[in-house]
Amino acid sequence: MPHGPAEVGLGPWPGPWPSGPGSEKYDPDLLRDGDRRNVVDRYRYWSMAAIVADLDERRHDFHVAIENWQHDFNIGTIVRTANAFLAKEVHIVGNRRWNRRGAMVTDRYQHLRYHRDAADLASYLAQRGVALWGVDNLPGSLHLETARLPRQVCFLFGQEGPGLSPAARDACAATFAIAQFGSTRSINASVAAAVAMHAWVREHADFEEAWRG
């Protein structure tokens, strides 16, 4: 590799294994064989359950939802991005089956919920005081760039191509568009999701909690 280490992660744990308070978070198989997972160094050798428990202590207050009527291949990438920005939950509306390849195993660290339709999603969120905002470049959509994002909000994205379904638009408190300046009519759904999540992070996240590298 031209940049960085030749291998991701670390080999077997050197020396005596961790013991005492806190040692229960470590996975014996990873200590023995090494940890080559795509996780930050903070979580090296930790069991998956321990990682999820730690993430649950720090999750942000935004949710992400995706309509899945046509087996959209963007969903995996959106889940991966939701993990990177530490979304509270990811919601799949419609078809429960989706291509997980793009998630690159990050779906195991996220809380995924399934809803039969947008109305079911809206009801679930309303019970928890979470606003439902659609993101699509529809006529009359507000500007995402100038909106004050609620701390508790769920961004809902439609299928690649058709965008939000009529039922999804009706379920949303409002719809917001991402500013575009070129010739294309729309941007990729997973890109739009990343833009929306990062907008929330810029407004509400504690950057002392972020990692780089």
C-alpha cells in the first residue's frame, strides 16, 4: 500500500491478556488471533456486544430512514454512513430485504428497525418526539442549508430515481432539498444522506468526541 500500514488492525495480543475490571469487554478469539476488523483503534480486541454497548452510550439524536420498495442498492452505503456519524437508529420502510454489501458489516453495530410504510414510521417517531423530515428536491422543498435542524429528527430518503413516494411526502412534517448547481437533476441517494447527516453533526455534535486518523 502506498500509504498507511500494509495490514489493517493488529495481530495477536502481545504479552499477558487483560484481566481485572474492564477485561470482560475483550473477545478471547480476537486476543488470540488478532483483530483485523474495520474498527477504530479504541475498539481493538473488543467484542461486538461491548462495542455496541459503548456506542449506545454516545449515540446522537438523529435517525435515518430509507424507503425500500425496489431493493435499493444505496441502503448499505447509507447504513455505513449512519454508523460513521453515529445515528441513533436506521429505519427501513417497506421491503425488509436489502443488499448489505455496501454496509461493510457496520449494520451489526447499528440499531435497525423495519416499518411496513411511512405512516408506521411516522407513528413510531411521533411517540418519541422525533420530527420526520423528508429530503428530496421536490417543488416547494425548503433549503436544507438554511434550516435550523431539530436535535431530534429523522431524515427520510426515497428510492434512487423516483425519490420519496407520495405516502412518504404526506407523512413528513416538511421536505428539504440539497442545493445543486450543475446540470444533473439529482444526486445519489447515499450522497444526499451523507450531506444531511453531516449538516446535523455540524450543528449539534460535540467535536471533542470525534476521532480522526
